[in-house]
Amino acid sequence: MADVSMKKVKDLITKKDAIEQEIKEFQDVLDSQKGVGMNEKLIDEENYPRSDIDVYTVRVARNRIICLQNDHKALMKEIEEGIHEVHAQAREQRDKKETQQDQEMEDISTKLKAFLRVDSVADGSPSSQAGLKVGDYILKFGSINAGNFHSLVDIASVVQHSKGRPMSVTVKRGEKSQIISLTPNIWSGQGLLGCHIVPVK
């Protein structure tokens, strides 16, 4: 629906540009008549139509400019309302998506059980850069969860296989769950993660 509105707004802007171009053309017509604007008199001192300009052409141009300016004003109002509507729809969709994501994360939390806890995180390590924090509970580490976890050897194996490639880790921090992207890699410290994790009893 937002796309339709955006297309409508773009069409209105195209119309607005066309009107502005037309206004300019009629203003050029006035300029060609001794620079007559919108308000100069079209009769001379003796109340006769001025002979130095084409009075009919000036009248037609002035009339068209007034009509076009009214159309322009109405279009600008429509464009403004259209843009407002597009933003409102985008905001609505974003809120909907966030609610959906929150729901999904809630579902993950209830389905997954914590099986590891982060004991320490070294500064500047891949874990630190990914946003892992001490006290985080790990619900899923790559393809490993509480159901298929046997020992830390499983984790070491996943880390080795994922070297240089981002992997997703689902953590629980406080009451909230989130998925972070962790890329195991060589850094200035030990190991490929730079964190110490312990199984949850």
C-alpha cells in the first residue's frame, strides 16, 4: 500500500513540475510584452488599451498564471498530505515488524534453554566486537543448542569450521533475548573468540 502512495506522490510531483514550467512559460510571455507583470495597468492615460503591448495576450497569460497558481497550491497540499501518509504507513509497518520480531525472540526464549554462560570477554576480541557480554546466557551457538550440546568440544569444532565467517549466536541478557553475529577469527589474543564460556549446570 505504501508503494501505491509513493507512486501517487511521485505522479503529483511530476504534475507540479509541469505546472511550474507552464507558469514560467506564461511569465516569459508577460516579459516579452515590455516586461508587463501581473499588476501593471493595461490602459493608457486616456483609458484606451495600451498600444505598445498586445493587451489580449497579456490578459490570457495573466488569467492562465492565476489558474495555474491555484492548481499549484492545491497540488502542494495534496503532495504534503501524500508524503505524510507514506511516512505514517512506513512507521506502521516498522512497528508491526518490530512487534513481530519481539514475538519471534520471545518464542525463541521459551523454546530454547540456556546451556552456556559467558564468563569473560577480552577487550578487542571477536566476541567483544560482536557485543557479547559477561553474564550472557547462550541459547543457541551456530547449529548447537541445549538439545544437541554434549561438551565444549562441540563448540570448539563449530568455531573452527566458522573461522572468518559470521555465525549467529542467540543470547539471553536479563529478560531479553537477541541474536548477535559473531565471526571467529585470529586476533592479538588467544583462541578465535577471545571469550571464556562455561556450561550451565
